[in-house]
Amino acid sequence: MRSRYEVIKRPLITEKGLAVKESLHTLVFEVAPDATKVEIREAVQAVFKVKVAAVRTAILHGKERRRGRLVGRRPDWKKAYVTLQPGEKMPEYAENV
């Protein structure tokens, strides 16, 4: 059993993430690559004390990066869109942006 803080790595504070938060009542997180939707739902409910309606996930592939002749690759990572139930208060994690 993983800790809820191992499942949720960090909130994604981007223009798109904040727009989704305001318009669709949805939070966006970077999560562990092997985390399931059930684990993500339970972790968000435990950490932020809110009720989750739905969880959508996307696996994003790492970009290829170059330093002169040397070629490297960033790791793949997983993003989760967590929709809250109607009437739930949105947690504020991006107040000073």
C-alpha cells in the first residue's frame, strides 16, 4: 500500500490547468506512472478532504533533448484530471500565480 503522497506527486499549475479548474471544476495533478484511478481518487479525497466525481488519466511521453551531439530523453509521466462533485469547494493551491 502506497502513501497518498507517493500517488500524487504535485499539482500542475499551468494556464490550461487553471482554466480547467475554473471552468470545469477539475483539478490537474502529476501522479505516479503506475497509479490507478481508484488510488488517485482515494488520495485526492484524503489529502484535500473533497468528494471526487471522476478521474481521467493521460500518459505523456518524454521529450528527446539534445546537448550538442549528446542525445537524451526525459522520462514518461502520467497526468490526472480529477473532477469534483457538484457543490464541493475547490482547494486553493495556486493563489499567488
